[in-house]
Amino acid sequence: MEPDQTTPQDSFIAHLMELRSRLIRALIAVILVFVCLFPFASDLYTLLAQPLLAALPKGGQMIATDVTTPFFVPMKVAMMAAFLVALPYVLYQIWAFIAPGMYSHEKRLALPMVFASTLLFICGMAFAYFLVFPVVFGFIAKTAPAGVAVMTDINKYLDFVLTLFMAFGVTFEVPIAVIVLVKMNLVTVAKLREVRPYVIVGAFVIGAIFTPPDVVSQFMLAIPLWILYETGIMLSIFISKPKTKEPDYEPMSEDEMDQELDAIDSEQNKAP
């Protein structure tokens, strides 16, 4: 049998080939979903714009200032929706690539974390769409001066909602980040409790940066961030709690102990 002559360079190239294969599969999945959603691109944008359209005064509408905007903006929305639909398969490809190099305890932690982070990000987007957008756009429509028609460009509207989607999606990832930091021993639960006042102040600063200048929308980002931080601390305490090891034997009762002592005495009396 010939000795294994695999060099580090060959191993590196093999990993690159596998990475390329995984990325191509993920890209094909996104493209296939996009092709299926392409005929409904305009309907998807209308659904995305519904919170603003509902807040506009009667007769209000959105506008397109560039020639190609009415075509490309709905395509962007369809591509974003395709990525969200194909996200489980994309994450599976990432998992299949990195899993062989992980320990068993890391695999047990990583897979639930990936699933939970995906679910929390989608929950953050849903929170922004159903609760935050109506408040924000209602505030904007009501504060317009008299005689000013509110007509937002569809491309700028898409950029605005994507920013809020990212802000709330990342905000809902806070429990995952806290748990990972504790499990990797980068920070302790006591330290997380100690920096709680700074986190609260930072939450309101982030709310002021990523939301419009009304107080309600700022609170709607800052308060969930604070609550999710506290949730991460509680989950970290539960996950990090050492498991009590059960004894390998059951303690004897008093009757069994007496019988055992009688048996020892009888054996000693029989001895010469």
C-alpha cells in the first residue's frame, strides 16, 4: 500500500473546491426561487409598500424618479424574498461545510443556534413590518406641513425599509450573541449584569440612530433590545448551569445495612 502523499496544499485546494460547490448549490437554490417569484415581483413590492400606502392621505401615492426604477426595484424585492425563502437550504450548505471540522459538543450547540438565529431574524423583520412601520409612516404622514403632498420615491422607500429590517433583525439576535459569548467564556453572567445600565443607554442610542425622530418608534426598538438582552442572560444561566451527576449506586436502607452487618458477623464467627 502506498503511503498517503496528501500535502497541505492539496488539502487546501480540496477545501476550496468543496466551498465552491457549496456556494454554487446555495446560489442555484436562490436563483430557482427567484425565477418562481419573478412573475409576482410587483405584487411583492405592493405588499412591502402597504404600510406606507395605508398611512398616506387619500389620493396619496408613491413615485419613481428614475427611468429603470419601476422595473429594478420590484426585482430587488423579489430577490430579497427569494433569499429568505431559500435561507434554510443556504444555511444547510454552510453547516455541511464547517461541520466536519467541529467537535461533537460544538455541533450540538451550533445547529440549534443557527436555527434560532434565523427564526429570530425573521421575527425581527415581522415585528418591524406589522408594528413599527404603521407607527413610523403614520407619524411621517401626519407631520407633513399643510400643502405638502407626501410622495416617496420607491427606491428610497426600499432603502429605508431594508435599513429598518436589518436594524430589527440584528436586534432580535441579541440573545444568541449573549449565549455565544457566555458559552465561549468571553464574558460571565455577572459581568453582563454589571454592564446592564450601559446596555440600556446604548439601546436608546441605537433606537435614536436607526429610527425616525419620533419617540414612539425609538422606544419600539430600544425596549425590545433591552428585553432580549435580559432574555439572553436568563438563557445563559440556564444553559451554563452545571448538571448534577447522578451517583453510580443507590444508598442502602437501614434494613439492608443491618442484614449486611449480620452476614459479616456470621462469617467472622464461622472463621476458626
